[in-house]
Amino acid sequence: MELRDGERGIQIDGLWDDWKEMGRRNGSNFSDKDAAMRERLLEKRMNNTSQIAIVGANICQIESLDYEIVETELFKQDWRSGNRVQKLQYLLLKWTLALLVGLVTGLVGCFNNLAVENIAGFKLLLTSNFMLKDKYYQAFATLAGCNMLLAIAAAVLCAYIAPSAACSGIPEVKAYLNGVDAHSMLAPTTLFVKVFGCILGVSAGFVVGKEGPMVHTGACIASLLGQGGSRKYHLTWKWLRYLKNDTDRRDLITCGAAAGVAAAFRAPMGGVLFALEEVTSWWRSALLWLTFFTTAIVAVVLRAFIQFCQTGKCGLFGQGGLIMFDVNSSQANYGIPDLLAVIFLGIVGGIFGSLYNFLVDKRQGPKVQVLIVVIISLLTSCCSYGIPWLAKCTPCPIHTKHECPSLGGSGNYKNFQCRPGYYNDLASLFLNTNDDAIRNLFSHGTQNEFQLSTVLIFFVTIYCLGIITYGIAVPSGLFIPVILAGASYGRIVGTVVGSWSSLDAGLFSLLGAASFLGGTMRMTVSLCIILLELTNDLLMLPLMMLVLLVSKTVGDCFNMGVYEQIVRMKGLPYLADHGEPYMRSLVAKDVVSGPLITFSGVEKVGNVLHFLKTTGHHGFPIIDDQPFTDGPELVGLVLRSHLLVLLKGKTFSKTRAMIGSEILERFEANDFGKAGLGRGIKVEDLEITGQEMEMFVDLHPITNTSPYTVLETMSLAKAAVLFQELGLRHLCVVPKTHA
């Protein structure tokens, strides 16, 4: 059985009729139930070996990754010749790259926040100045015009330079760490567009966040640093050869994803747990240390950046940008009625979260990408500027430590069209950056700052805008829309139960955000730690745990988490950590692909080249027979990439003889390392003459002599779990007897 190119799942071929007829001849009883069970699998089959999926907003081919250690004779020779110095070089290189991943990701996170705060702040400042002069039409034209220009710039970058940079990027990173790769998924152009497209998109006022794109950005940075060198750019340092494999790149990309979360939320521990709980499907203690080290570097960079900005040298960058919602001054004293209210929050949050997932799953990628972005940008501008006119002006609180009304910059009390001494509570939410709006909702001691109708209107608007905005050709995250909707919903509940609850409305807003996050993303531990690091309030831990557990449990009753649904919607193969129930009724023999293509240990060059051209398989079993063995014997598995390197070197013989010693002398293990960014040898690059086609090539030195094999009687469920837990790409199914 082979895990086909592009599939992190077990694929089958339609040979059921032959098996059924063979069973009848052997006296086996095939019931209709068995036939229906196998037919259910046949409906899921995909026989093509080159699958396509949506990466960002781009349709491209994908293929699987080789996480397995390929124990060939060349590999063993290289390993035996290695000394302690080389092992230290490997460890030093890996930890140095982890440091660089954390450092660069932290700097990119600082740049993102600085750019968004200054661009969005300048836009809102211009709008506010026109409002103060009673030039309302000019104010709207300024707001809508700036938003549209920023949105068009972001959409053009995504549509024409790197379509794979659109949307969040977390589903793509999740698929990569599960074993699926695409050429443009983590490319340098994707990184460039992800950074600048995210800045432009968030500054344009869309109901999106920069947190999801930061995860993808961190993964792109790690992938770029972990390419193992490049001959094109003369990066051929000998040490870099250690990284020419998918396993070490996976470790670095896991560190990059964790660093992205740490940079977005200032949550280093949350980043580690996010990588463990959500994106990676393979974990070990050494990777835990490496990831922890990377996020610690990010935390140091962000702290230095904050201290620098406190000197006033960051322009409009002030309290916003780097998310930090300090609510620790609120005392979390609660009783039984409060716990019942929190449970209610979790239940409703789980329902709304699952509904959000359902509606997001129905959104399709736009065909006219830039036009759709322009339309949604105009709609968002109309909502942000038009809806605050529905609110009445509210007198400023007498005893408040904040400026009221807030003129120009961010603040809790936006003047909008009100006269001095009054503020517009809807404008305080709509005409602010998303981070400042969340901060206003989370603020403590502001029970009467926002009217119930105001928060209700804001909740409905943000919920709907978040759904229709997802999927546009702009780098966009789902964290901020979900937090905004959840915070406003929690504020509604806090306002309603405020007369008999001892919890502050800001704390209810925080718990509402947690319930929505749990209901949409179905994470518990990592979300709990991220929110605690955001709010700097450890006393909220019990309530946070309760609301996340309830919302996740309720959401699981309806559908999957949002990232799992997006992975499926995009067509990215994803192997779950458990087998489907029907797989227990099948065995591995029932789903093997056919016809099986094998090579002899010493094979004719023409045969190898023919099957490389006519198939898309990336692994071929090597079966020796006489005169090399007494009978058919499985030697191992050879990879397509290794065959291409061997044929390119043209180490052939005129007779069918084993010349492995010549191959071991001519090639090094590094020659068979994975090329960076998919620039490996292709079949079209081979120049084989007619005379060479009749010669023989010895495949023994490049054959993995210890591939994972299972008996044909192993249950399909067990085989699926084996694929997932070991990160396999190929699995050989062998019969119980040679017959």
C-alpha cells in the first residue's frame, strides 16, 4: 500500500469486483453489508496521484512530505563516518536557526503593529478632523477612500503576486505539519505579500485580524531559513546540508508557527501550546524545548520594542498595536449565580460559534477577487460611518480617568457628531482599530459606558461582516472577528445580569470572547493561556476554563472546528488522529492500490525511466529475485527523488550486476537531500540516450531497507493511526505467505 502523492490518507483503487469474484471462487461469503461497507470507501477514493487544492486563494498541486528517516546504504555510510564535532554542528545550527526564527518573527510582528497603528491612526485622525469641522461628507469620503485604496492594494498583491497569501494561513500551516506541501505554500513571495498585505488589509478597516497571518508569516520565515542552502544564491555553507530533509524543516516550521502566535498576542506560552494543540500532529520533548526557546526570543524582542515606543518615537503607536488588555484591576469575586451565568455564556457561545463555522464553510472563494474586495470595503466603510448615526449622544461620565470625549486618537469616548461634553458610544466601537474596540469592551468599571442597544447592534454587525469578509483575497485572520463578536455578546450578558452579578461587565466581555473562541476553534488549553497572558489576570483561570470547556463541548455537538472545516473546504488532505468507525470492518488488504509497480534491485534504465514518466508515484518497492536471492524478497523502498538523482549521475553497467561500491564512492548522502523550495531534478531534466536505456542501474545503495510494513490482515483503522502517529508517506502491505 502506498500513500499517494498529495494524500495524507489511505487511497484505494477500484479492484473490488476482482476481489469479490476471487472470493466467490475461494468459497468466501461476501454479504451485501460487506459490499456496502467497501462501496462507502470507494466513494472516497482518489486515484490520481497528483492532487490539487486551494492554497490561500490559489489552486495548485500538492504532494506529501517524507518525515520518515530513509535508511539507505548511503545514509548509513554517512552516519557511520560522522563524528562528535559534526553532531555538535548539527545541534548548534538547529538552535541558531530557532533563535533567528524567533528574532525575525518578533521584528516582523513589531513592524506589523507599528505600521497598522500608524496607517489606521492617520486615517481615523483625518476623519475625526473633518467631523470636528462638521464636514460630514468629506469625513465619509476620506474614510471610505482610504479604506478602498488600502483594500485594493492588498487585493492586488494577493491576486497577482501571491494568491497563496490570502486568508488566514493557519489551515495551510496545519496541513503542512500534517504532511502536505505545495510549491507556493511557504514561498518567499508568500511571505512578502503576507506581511504587507496583512498591514494593508487590517489598516483598511476590514473585520479581520493580523494574528492568523502572523502564524503563516512565522512558518514562512522558518521555511526560508531552513531550506538547507541554495546554489542559486550561493548559500552553500557545508553546515546547511544537515537541514536537507523534511523532518528538521517540520521542526523549524513548528517553531515558526508558535513564534507567530507569540508575536501576535504577546503570549509565548500560548504560542507553544497553540503549536502543540492545534497545528502540529507530531510532537516530542526535544521539539518542546526548541519551540519554547523560540517564543522566549520573541517575548524579549517585543518587550524591547515596547520600551522603545514608550519614548514616543513610534509615531501614532501608543496603547494600541500590541494587544494587551489589562483587566487585573477588576476583582473576580463570584458565586453560584455567576457560575450559572458563565455556563450560559459557554452554551450560547458554543452555539453561535458552531453557527459561525457553518456559515464560513458555505463561503466560496470569489472569482473576481479585487472587485469583491472593493465591494466589501465599501460596505464596511458604510457600516463603520453610518451606523454610529443611530446612537444618541451620551453625557461624559463625571468621574473618569479617560479623556472624554476622545479627540483624534484612540479612546473609550469618541466625539463623532456630538457637542462638547458628550460622546457617541457606537462610534467608540466602530471608528476605532479592532484592537482598541476590544480594549474598550474589555475595560472595567464601565458598566454604563455602552448602552445595551449599542452593543447589540455592534454584535450583529461584526458577526455578519466577519462571515462575509472571510475568503476575500486579503491576508486575514479569524481571531479578531471572533473576539470582537464574543466580547460584545459577553458585554450584553454582563449588562443584563449586572443587577445581581458580582462580576464586572468587562469580565463578562472577556468570558464571552473566550466562549466564542472555544465554540469556533475548539481549542481549550492554548486559548486559555493566550487569553490569560493577554489580560494579565490569573484570577480568571477557573472561569476561563469553565467557559471554554462548555463552549467546546456544545460546539462539538454540531460540527468540527473552524480550521478543520477550512482545511476540508480547501481540499487539503488531512489525516485525523483516529480512524473512522467503518475502518474497523476492513483490513489493509481491502484498500491496497493496484496495479503494483515494483523494481528489481538491479533494474534496466529504460524500465525505471518509463515508470517515472508514466506514473506520479513517489515510492517504489524493490523486490529481489534470482540470481540475487533464492526467491522473491522485499528489499525495501526507493523514492522517486533518489531515482532521479541516480539517473542524472548515469552510474550504469552493461550487465545486470551489483555495482553499489561505485555508487557509494561517487555519491554522498547530501546529494540525495531534498532540494530547497521544490527545485529538485525533474524527469524532463534527464538526458538518457538510447544506448543507456538498455543498460542497468543498481538501486540497492539508495533503497530504504527498513520501510514500515504491515501484514495484510491489519485493520484499516490501525493502519490509519499508524500513518498519522508516525508521519508516514508510504506503507508496504505484505502477505502472510509468499504464495
